[in-house]
Amino acid sequence: MSELDPPRPRAPVTPWKLALLVVSCVAVLAALVVAQLTFVDRHRLEPRPDGVVLIVEVPESRPLSAYHVAPAPSGTSFVATLPSNDLTRANEVFTIDYPSGNVRRGSAPGGSAPPRDANRPLDLDGDGVADVILAGASSGLEYGLVRVISGADGSVLFEDRDLLEYERDDRAFSLGDLDGDGFGELALVYPRLARVYDAEHVLDALFETHGWIAVVSGSRLFGNAGGPNR
């Protein structure tokens, strides 16, 4: 075509092309709505482990960070800390009263999470023998799986599985005997991390997620005639 030739007219947008575009947009929107409804059922459902006494909702954890839960130095409170990392400038600290669930939130610049030795031995069944917490791949289990093994006879006293935890092992923490009833308390973290880098769980990156910290009491499990009360 020479420079003197008039430009060719653009093809008009026919009704069927416009209809196809509208249908495509509606289909994409419908798929997102269905995905979100599925996500709500699977990802936002509050956990209910056996023997639970208290559940507190907390912000989701972050890449390179995970909650650490330890008893407070005194009283019946415990502290949940989401440590700082390269993406954050400060720890997120939550002091939670047990069993009322009253939460006091603060931010502590710098520093680190409470040391692991702040966690007291766990005697979940109140038999006077410390029990053993097994969690995740480091204990030879699946990610998200927690078991408490009797220190007396090796039997399984408690088990909890979080199907949405597929990377970390540290989601179970002993709180000792917070309320002094002779039975131990166990804190379980349900991080619900939005892992945008995990292609196998892309829905985690699309919608808001929630996290919870649940406290399981041995008295709820074993306080009835010394046996599980589930």
C-alpha cells in the first residue's frame, strides 16, 4: 500500500464478538467466586482440636517467620510472638490470658522470640511423667501433624492435624500447667500463611487468610476418671 492509499477502515465490533467478550468476563468472574467460596470453607474454618479450651484469632504468619508460643514468666498468661525478619522491622507480640482469652497486643522493636527453654515440660494426662511432643517432618511425621506421646508407656495421648500446614514443624508448644489443675496445657498454632511462592497452593495467595492459636487442656481430655474425654 502506497502513502497515497487511504487507510483501511477497522472492522466493526459485531454483536457476537461483544457477546463473546461479556460471556468470557462473566465466566472468569464466576470462577473466582466459586474459588473464593471453596476457599472460605477450607481456609477460614476455625479449628476445633480435641480438648480445646481457648481459641484466639491472630494475624496470619509471614514468609521466613512463624509464631512461637511460650508461657509468661508468672500468672496464667502466655505470649505469642511473630518474630521480625527481613520484611518486617519489629516483632509482633500478643499476651493472652488463660482461660479468659483476653488479648493485649504490642510491638517490640528488635529482639527475638522467647527462648525455647521458656517452654515448660508437658504432663498432658496428669500422671506425673513428662510427655513428648512430636510435630512434623523433623519427628518423622507429616507436615501439620502433631502427636503427644505418653512418657510412661509410649501411647498416643493426643493427635491434631492441620491440612493447611505443609512446610513448618513448629506449631505445637508446651505451656506447662497454666491453671494449676494437675494437667498440662498445649498451644497449637494454625498459621494459615499466604504462601505466594508455592504453586501447589495458589489459592493461599489470592484471598485473605486467618490464623489461630488454640490451647488444649489435659483436664478436658483426661480429667474424667483418668481417661480421654472427647
